[in-house]
Amino acid sequence: MNPTTSAHIDPSTLQTFPSGPESIPALGVRPNPSAQTQTTSSTSTSTSSSIPTATGLRQRFNKIGNDLDAATDHPAVQNAKGAAAKQIDQLRQALGRVGFVRDLEARTGVDRVVLVLGGAFA
């Protein structure tokens, strides 16, 4: 093809693909072809469900935060916290037997476990 010649594209051969959120099936958004304009009522309340549906990004973020707060009450999480606290107490007792660490803790006012673990990861 000569670069100085303009190209002609037949519009009937072009394909169109949907764009926007409705084109992503995972979002669950489907276009309503029968509705010209779609109005939403934010003042309607549903008595069938006591848990409100998270619609906006901020609401979904808050819902995830609330779910994580509720997860801390789970027995497995409580057991893990107890085991971690027990190991930290054992480490604190072992570090208390080292004179240098006790002196450093007294001079800085920083807990000996934080001093040693912070120094190890720094």
C-alpha cells in the first residue's frame, strides 16, 4: 500500500464491543435495555434484611473492617493470640537474664523484646 494514499475502512466490517462496568461479568452489573433512564431511590428501606447491603466503595471498606473486627472473637484467633503472648513472655524472661539487655532497657525505657526484635529486623 502506498503511504501517501488514504486508507478506506468499510464501517460495516467493524465490530463493536461493550465497554464500561456492564461489560465485566464478575461485577454482576447487567444493562437494562428496556429502561431509557434508570433512577435509584436511596431513601427506600428494606425490612426483610437487618444487614444493609454495601453499595459504595466506602461502605464496602467499612463492612470489611467490621468483618475483621468480628474475626478477632473467633476461638482460633484467640488461641493464636494466647500462644503468641505466651512465647513473648518466655522471650522476655530469657532476655531478662542477659545483663546487657537489662541495662539497655533501663537506659532507653524501651521494652527488651522490642529492642531485640527491632534490632534483629532493622
